[in-house]
Amino acid sequence: MIKTLIVDDEPHCCEVLELLLQKYCPEVSVIACCHSAADALKVIAAEKIDLLFLDIEMPHANGFDLLEKIPSINFELIFTTSYDQYAIKAIRFSALDYLLKPIDREELQTAVNRASQRMQAPGPRQIELLLQQLHHPLSMNRIALPTLEGLQLIPSDHIISCTSSSNYTLLHLKEGQKLLVSKTLKEIESLLGERQFMRVHHSHVVNLQEIRKYLRGEGGQLQMSDGSMVDVSRSRKDVLLKRLQPTR
């Protein structure tokens, strides 16, 4: 069983999450629900937990304040929040999971499964990376990507394009490097953001700065800086061409 602690200042949210876990994640055993960071610290000091569900926004001390007060973090973490803001970006860049309220059953199951996999094959300390991202926003140009070997940090501008491969994504990097990442293309697209990257096909996300040529066609094709060719879907063609126009 996965010994789990839920921390949320709203009792109703704790109750709903516990019921969802009981019904859809039978491998999870909730040992306590806390409504403040202070109470959570007492439980963490007294009990060895495997997984923490942590609300970001709480009065007096938020979720990040709580993490910084824990001397040694040796459990997995899933954030719960009603807010999709800067903190969410930091969580994404650290390859950690978060659930937006109201919590979706399938997203909950996926997050628990991922946490369980990380318990079996522990890698670099993603929580420490998160805290570093929050304290040093300039480091946000690097992203943490889960691979078969562990967690790999790469600058986002080193990515030329991303190609879907079932539940994995193949990243084409500068200098001819390739990286297979255990995230879907949709997750990678969300991670990278829209300013520099764009989904041009259901199977492809490209770095707009690395496009060398657009070749006409029903949807067309892109020639990337590494010489590779990427198909453009007809439905995304007009938006792409508009984004490629020089700004005045």
C-alpha cells in the first residue's frame, strides 16, 4: 500500500480527494488529512509516508513553505490547486505532477501511477529542482524531462522539434542528438509553452526559431535547422504562416 497524507485547508476538498482515492486508487492508503502546514509537519515527523497530496494555496504557510520546512524529503509529491498560474509553470518545468480542482478521476489515476513508478525507480530530486526553479526564475529556460535513465535537464532552446511516439515523445535536439521522453506530446507541448513552440501537426511540435523553410502543399512541410522535414496539418497551416510573418 502507498501510505498517503493529504494536506488541504478546505476539509471538503480533503474528503472528496479521499473518497476518489478509495474508489479509483485502491493501492493508496490515506493515513491522515491535515488542514494546515503546521499539522502536516507533525504527521510527517511522526510517520513515514510514501506520497503527499499538497494544496498550494493555504493561509499562514502555503505548500511551498511547507516543503522548505521539511528537513529530508523522501516521499513522492502531487500538488492540488485551483490556480493555474506561475507556480504551475514551475511545477511543470520540474516534471512534477499537479491536479487542478475539481479533480478529474483519470488525471488522478495517472498521477498516482506515475508517483508509484517513481517510487520503484527513484531518480534525481525533483522537489529540490522545483524549489530551485521558484527561487531562481531565470533557470526556467531549462526543463526537466523524465527519460528511461532518469531525469534529464536541457535548455528548451536546444529543442528543434518533438515527435509523438505513443505515450512517449522523441525530442530532436541540436547537434544531432535525440532524446526519448516518457511524456505524451500533449504534455510536452504544455511544458514548453506557446511563445517559441507550436503544434503544427497532431504528431509534431516545432521550435519556431529553428524553421528554415516552409514548402507549399495541402498542409505543407517545414524544413528544420537539422535538415529534417516536418509535416504541417491543413488545419494548422494558416495559423503557422501567420506566426512566421515578421512583426512590424
